[in-house]
Amino acid sequence: MTSRERVVKAVNFDFPDRPPVSHAILPSAIIHYGEKLSAVLKDVQEDFGWEILPDLKPENYPPYYRKGRGYDGFGTLWETETMGEYGVPVEMPFSDWKNYGSYKWPDFEIKPVTARLYSGHMCHPGKEKSPDFYARGGWIQFFEEMQQLRGFTQVLMDLAEESREIYRLRDDLLQFHLRQLDKWFTLNYDGLHFADDWGSQQNLLISPELWRKFFKPAYRTMFDKVNAAGLDVHFHSDGYITEIIPDLIDIGVKVLNAQVNVMDMDYIKKHFNGHVCFRTDLDRQKVTLYGTPEEVRKHIRQVFTHVGSEKGGVIACGEIGRDTPLDSIKAMYETFMTFKF
């Protein structure tokens, strides 16, 4: 079974030979561990084309991963303390709404990447999809891009007030993404990855009712466009998001990357196992950081059996940071490669 066949079968609950493997490696971990991490990864059969590209050189990191201050393509100023770890926006174009009228939306070029970063999102450069691996592109943000343009606190206040300006920002950002999606479709992707962190440790950041009223229609418009183009929708969201998982499934999410360990995993198993494929996010607050190798293995088995089955529904993934012990990393990948339901 090729990697691409394995992923397609896992996503569509069609009995893959094992859960496909997807990396999620922070650049800071690559910098910190160097060849020690490379030695672990060389024995891992990743299924999304990771091994085809070299690592992106630190001097080419985007502003949010590059130490110091720098502007992104939207005009947001980022400050990053540690090379290879996500920074924070410190100056936003719409911190004052009076700047909105003169703002010019960017028009980014979309093309196959030449080096990998974090998950190795990439596209086969030829005219046909690769028969060997599943090509997943994008890291398309909506709620988080609103924050990066306006500011986190300001966006939440605007949402609470249901200001005219926040609706305008939503609609204009949606049109921007719809234009960009047309460019993504010219490349040979199997799926596109969207990413917005919607949860805190215990709750959604806004009420489910407001999410459904304000954000769900925009997501539906984007996801309908992706699905109509024949691509799978992948969606990442950290935090406690139990209440909106049914909505995400309803509007076309095929693969969900969520922190199931901060939610009720028994509830996840009862209500969502078999309804959406989970790209797993292991407990990186405790288990992979402080647990023994056997505790890591046990945790993986628990997560996999709650979110998937022998039919599929699991993409094996666990984020690696510079503080993740090598023994945990080794145990994680050994379990990924040998797991059977």
C-alpha cells in the first residue's frame, strides 16, 4: 500500500493497513536536536511527502518563527523570542478602525514549496498528483488572521458588541480567502489545511451560538468551495472545542486535528468516532513532555482506540517541541509504526 493510498483509506474509513503518519515538528526542535532527531526520523515512514524536501533554513523562516521583529505579508508586526517557536503580533493594521479604508489586501502567490516547515505542507510539482504520497497544502487562518489584523482583545470586544466593522472585516477576509483558494486549486493537492484555535483549556473562546451565527457561514462558504474542487478539508483547532465538532463535520471537515485529551475522550468516541478522521494531537502538556516511554505508548493506544478503528479515522501525529524528550519521540514513532487495532 502506498502512502497516498494509506491516507485516502484512513480519511475515508476504508481499512488502511495502518494509521498513516504525519509529522508536526516545531522548527525549534530541529534546531535543538539536529542530527539526533534526524536519526530518529530516518526510520519513520511518513505519508505526506516529508522526506522529499529539505528543512527550511532558519534565515528563511517567516516572521512568526524568526527571532526578533518582522512584518508579515498582511502588514502585522511580529515579535519572536526564540528562533523556531511561534511569536506574537505586537502591531496590527486595524488596531484603529480608521486605518481600514486605506488598507490594501495582499495578493499572495501560491506555488509549490521548496523546503519543509513544521508539517511539511507541500505539493507535487508535476501535472499529476503523486501516486506515492498524499499532498496537503495550506495553513489557512480565518479567526486567527482577524486577531492578527485587529488584535485578540479587540476582536473579542467587537464580537461581543457585534460592531459593523467586525462584520465588514469578516466579509472582506472571506473574499480574500476565496480569491486565494482559486490559486490553491491550480496545484495538485489532495487536501487543504485550515487552522484556527477555538478553545481554551475548558471552553470555547466565544459562545457556540455566536460561533454558529458569525463564523460558521464563512467557513461553510470556504469549505464548500474546497469540497466542490474535489479536495479534502483539514481543520486544526487547539483547546476544548467539543461543542462545535458537529458543526465542523456538518460543513465538510474531513480531517480534524484537535486536542482530544483536553476534552472527554469517551464522549469523543461515542459521538464522533467514525464520523470524521482525526489527525491526532497527543497530550503535550503532560504525557509526551514528562511521561515515561511506556506511558507515551499507553496514551497513544488510548487516543487511537477512542478516535478511530480498524476501518480508519486516524492519522498518527504528535507535536514535537524542543523540550520533548528524545525517548518520548522514539516511543511515539515506534508506536505509530507498529500500532494495530
